[in-house]
Amino acid sequence: MRESEANRIRYARATYGSLAYDLNRALRPEIEIPEEPAAKPERESKRKVRIDERKNTKNAAKAKTRAKGKAAVAPFGVLGFAAAAVMLVMVLMGYVQLTKISAEASSLQKKITDLKNTEARLKIKYESTFDLSKVEEYATGRLGMVPVTNSQIYYVKSAAPDKAEIISDSRQAGIVKNVTAFLSRVVEYFK
């Protein structure tokens, strides 16, 4: 009977449906199996074991926290914190540079807009200076020129067809001369 009761108490802590390790087991002291009379109901003994187990766990955790005192600082934790701080500073510096470049780009965009407006005004002014009526007035008034009349126009008719002769450069060699001539004819054909 003692063996079956020990099995019951051992399985009283079992977790049904989970295979996780009990990490708090090291904090709990081993539970002594009380010898109870057979007259007590089974339920009360399980409840008492659980209550005692909880009390012992809380007392052990309190004792451990009192005994700890000051905790040592992990060097890798300090290095990790320093690396994170450096990265944060670098990100902030990147945002500062991005803001600076964005401001510069917007000022350059404004300059481009101003220059395009100036270009449009200057084109209008340029086109207005070459007004044909003003040019004709200047030519007739100041320079003393007169407009052409129909009696002054002569048309020349020639019986020979139009002809043009290309004089080649004597510096080019034979095959190079032929290739360049061919390529120039192809280019002229597609123009």
C-alpha cells in the first residue's frame, strides 16, 4: 500500500497534455510522503500536498531572492547595448543627412523652375526682336533698300542636266576608299 500511495503522490504533480520540463522543480524541495491514516478521503490528501508544495515554492523563491543581493552585469549584454546605441546614432545621422539632401533638392528644384520661367521670357523677347515688319521698315527706311519687283526676277533654263562631280582624296587606300564610298551612299539613300 505504501508503494501505491507513493505513486499517487508522484503522479499528483504530473501535467496532462504537456511534455514541457518543469523548470521550477529545482526551487521546490522534495516532498516527504506523509503517512496518513486510511480513514481520510483521498481528495483532501492531494489538496494538502499541493498547498504544502505551493508554500514551499514561495518560501524557496523568497529565500533565493534575498540571498542573491547584487546581480553581476553580463559583458555581452553591455556590448550588445553599446552596439544597439551605436546603430541608433547611425540611423539618426542618416535621417539628418536625408533631411539635408531633401532640402537641397527642393531648393534646386525651385532654381530650375525659376530658370525655366526666365528662359520662356527671354525666348518671347528674342522672337519679338525679329519681327519681319520691323526688319522691312529698317531696311527700307534706314538702309534705303526697295522691295523686289516682278521685272527684276529672271529664270534661267539650261539644256544640260544637272551634274555634280565628287573629287576624291588621294590619301585613302583602294579598299578603304570603296568601303567608305559605299557606306556614304547607303547613308545618303536613307536620309
